[in-house]
Amino acid sequence: MNTIEQLEQVRQGMLRLHKALLEHERVNYEREHGRVESAGAFLQVVIGDASFDWLHRLSELIVQIDEAQEDDEQPLTDSRAVEFLKQARTLLQPAEGGQGFGGNYFRAMQADPGVAMLHGRVMQSLK
């Protein structure tokens, strides 16, 4: 598998992980604030509520990869794919007792076995 194919595999894993993290946070949010009635209402919560801010870093990395893959004027190179893989490795480091993404990611992994499993799969793809 070449670097660009590896990046796509990692991207797919990060998409699944992002979805699982959103669902995990949705459960926590609804436990505290009540049920969110629609997908549109949930999207507004994700965009506007501070409890979801930490997930934006993962969203942004996925979007950057998407844009690089779709850029016809500057095709994705191996060196750029390697940079994205490094960014993913750095971002997806759980931090026990930490703040921001790493701390929230650690807590989500501890609370949700599905998140931990998906983390393992993405890390395997990053090797």
C-alpha cells in the first residue's frame, strides 16, 4: 500500500471514529439537556455548544484531507500525505488528565468501548 492509499484508509477510520465520538457526546449532552429532536437541531448543537468544540480539531483534519484529495490544481503528493499522517498520529493521542482534544479523547475512550476499538483500528492503519 502506498502512502496516499494509507492516508485514505486512515481518513475512513477517522470518519468512523468521528461519528462514534459525536454519538458519545450526543448521549452525554442529551443526558444533561434532554433529547435533541432532529438531525438539523443536533447539527446546530454540534456547531454552537462548547461541549462539542474539542471535536472540531478532528473534523478540520478530515476536511483538510478531503480538500487535498479533491484539489485538481495541486494533486496530493506522497510528502503531503505523510504530513497528514503525522498530524493524525499527533492529534489522536489520548491524554489522561489532559485538557482539550487529548483529555476529552481519553475520557471518551475510557467511557465507550466502541470509541476505544475504533481508535485501535485507526492507530493500526497509521503504522
